[in-house]
Amino acid sequence: AVAMEATRIRARHSANGKTSEQMEQPAQWGRAWEVDWLSLIAVLGLLCFAPFIVFYFVMACDQYQCSISQPLFELLQGETTLLSIWARTASFTWSAAKIYSIWVAFQAFLYMYVPDVTHKLIPGYVGGVQDGARTPAGLINKYEINGLQCWLITHALWFANAYYFYWFSPTIIFDNWIPLMWCANILGYTVSTFAFIKAYLFPTNSEDCKFTGNIFYDYMMGIEFNPRIGKWFDFKLFFNGRPGIIAWTLINLSYMAKQQELYGQVTNSMILVNVLQAMYVLDFFWNEAWYLKTIDICHDHFGWYLGWGDCVWLPYLYTLQGLYLVYHPVQLSNPHALAVLLLGLVGYYIFRSTNHQKDLFRRTQGSCSIWGRKPTFIECSYRSADGGIHHSKLLTSGFWGVVRHFNYTGDLMGSLAYCAACGFGHILPYFYIVYMTILLVHRCVRDEHRCSSKYGKDWKRYTNAVPYRLIPGVF
Ligand code: NDP
């Protein structure tokens, strides 16, 4: 993902042909149109290696008790071979294919055919039909926001099955984990390839397509901005926010059930991982309308990066802590558990409050109160691809006056809490914090390139007013 983000920044630079500082007001909204050879190598490398990274972690748990060094060590020592690792790996099964197909079809059904009623029942929740952000071509798409409802129905059914109907074992996900991985890969590649072909043959909005002339880059980063089938089946919202993220909490519940089955008890570390990650997932669904304004939805094109990433990378690598705890049932001391809980809660508070402040500020056009005062901001303007000039504001008070991406800092604190819940016995559960740090630091740099290109010298005024990105005085 990091290389993908770096790739995009490079491509964007060569497309603009000049640095953001050289741009005049109002700034053109920069987009990638050319790909240099370094970007191409990164794209090819990722297309080839990202699936192996996922495989490696899952295989390490399945065959080596979650040791990530042992397989390499044995391979180097000649004690095992790639072929014997492959021979020990569970293969594709039709029963996993059936489970996976039912899962994705059920989520598609909920997404498409069960209009949101939760916003009528739960005060403060924003659901139903909502506007997305303006696309580079100047369009504003409509979305049916019903993610919270889908999550609630799915989990109600999960618990109804576990405690009442007994149609299937709650350990079903863990028990089919590797066969399901093959199915997720099939879907990830199918969706990405379909989106790629669709962009040539029947794009949803040709004005919002981006052809760089390099098929590998286009396949990976996407051509269409908002591919849709019919009026409502939006690829980005569905794949970003449905089969993968809804599964996240179910996968954790399945790991918890497996611990119970194997050891007759559930450890406090497993409960912490389940609770903290469920909070993050629920936050995502509670704020789904807000999510329409985040980078994934309002800046990224839909390609392999989002298609495969949402189907495979997210459900398999974001849930490594729970998987690890099935193999290593860590019971934390009370102070350790309390410290993890506090770190998770404080991180979540910073993450949520920072995001909320920006959302409130943008929704009310600055007519709100941040930390009990009228917000301070910088007025800025930009030009969309249709030549239209638009105005915007950059908040400089509250958390947005402390550093430019305090939401990322909070996210990283929460991520560290998930990892620390697994104790200090192995490196594998710490993959998440390493990955998130690299991802968010790169995302921050990439976003700032985009903003700089979009807002020109207004962005410079903002960075002068708020000089640090993630940690005050450090970075
Ligand atoms: P942000 O929500 O920070 O959005 C960045 C955008 O906000 C900028 O492009 C700009 O957009 C606008 N903006 C920047 N500075 C200001 C300001 N001072 N005032 C007002 N608007 C501003 O980033 P993301 O969309 O990347 O992230 C959203 C959340 O999702 C974060 O909390 C992040 O931690 C989380 N996340 C989680 C991931 C995961 O895998 N778990 C992955 C990625 C993100 P504009 O063009 O509108 O001005």
C-alpha cells in the first residue's frame, strides 16, 4: 500500500510538471496522467507480491504457530521447501466457495434492497440517501447509506445462530480460513478486472475516467472514479464498506469462539481485541455518511488497490491479532490490560474528535464552536476539471491547529493498542502498527501533495500556520 501511495505521488508530480509552490491561484486539481518507470516497478512488484505477503502471514500462523522467522529460517537451512509448505496448505474447497458466495450475495442484497430505516429510529445517526463529495469532473453522486443497518442485521443473525438456531458453528470462519482466502482472492481479482474492462467498454462517467496509458498502473490504481452498476450499486462504497469491514468483527467473533472451543475459556486479550476493533468498525458505520468525504471515496479511483485490497488485504491482515490469540491465548495482567484499554480509548477519542471537528466545521461552513470558541480558518479556492472555480476552508483551530493530521495520530494509538493486547511474545501481531504507521505517514504525504496541488499558495499559508503533521514539534 505504501509503494502504491508513493507511486501515485510520483505519477502526479510528473503529470503536473511543476511543483505545487510554482502553481498559481486558483490551483488546478492535480491528477495522474503519466507513469514513470519507478512507479511501474512498484506497481508490478505489488501486483506480484502483495498476495504472497497475505499468504505468508496466514501460512505462518497455520503451520508455524505464528512465527514469521521460522519458515524463512527452515527454508534457508534446507529443512523445508516451498513445495512442502504449499503441500501442507489447505486448498480451495467448494464448501468454502459456498460460504463465501452466500456471504457476498447476502451483503449485496442488504446493500441494494434493504433501504435504511435506522436513521429514522436512532437519533443522531445520518443514513439514507446522502450526497458524496464533488468529483474531479464536478459531479456530486448520491449514495444509499445503510451500512450500520447491514452490520446490525448481520450481527443479529450471527448471534441468533450462535445461541438459538445452530445452523453452523461460530468457528466456521476460522475453520475455513485458508480456503476462504482463495475465494476472497478470486473475488478481488474478478472485481478489479471487471472494473478495468468496464472503464473501457461502458464507464459510468467517462469525464471522471483517468487513463495514464500504462495498463499496469491503470489496473492497479483504477480508471473509473465511481464505477456503478445501475443507479445505486457503487463499487467503492460496497467493496470498501461491506463484505470486508462487516466481516472484520465476525472474523474476530469466530476467533473468540475458537479460543473457547480449544481452551475452554476466552482470554482478556481476545476480549480487548474484539472490543477495541468492534468500536473502530462501529464508528466506521455510524459515520458512513462522513466516510463519503474521506480520501478512499472522494479521491481514489477504483482499481486493484481498492478492489483486491478490500476483499483480501483488509479482512486477512487487519484481523491478525485475533488469529494470533487463537494460537497463543495470552492472559494479560490487570495493569497491562488496563494500559491497553486506556491507550485504545484515548486513541479512539483523538481519532473521532479530530474527524468530527473537521466534519462539523465543513458542514456548517465554519458556523460552529470548536473547543468552546469560534473556529479559525484559512479561505482557499480550487479549480475542478470542468473549469469551475470552487471555494473551501481549512480549519486551523481545535485538533486541526495542533498538527495537520491528528486523526492519523489517534488512529495509530488505537492500532498500537490492538497489537499490545497480544503481549510481547511474537512480532506477527505487531505487523498492524508497522503497516498503519507506514500507510498513514505516506497517506499524509500523498494527501498534502494533493492539497498543495489543489489549493496552491493557500495550502502554503495553512502549513505555515500549522507546521507539523503528526506529532507536535517532531514531524
Ligand atoms: P482526512 O479525513 O484527514 O482528510 C484529508 C482531507 O481533509 C484533505 O484531503 C482535505 O480535503 C481536507 N483537509 C485537510 N486539512 C484540513 C483542514 N485543516 N480543515 C478542513 N479540511 C481539511 O483523511 P483520510 O480521508 O485519509 O482519513 C479519514 C480517517 O480514516 C482518518 O481518521 C484515518 O485515520 C482513517 N483511515 C483509516 C484507514 C485504515 O485502513 N484503518 C486507512 C485510511 C484512513 P479537501 O480536498 O476536502 O480540502
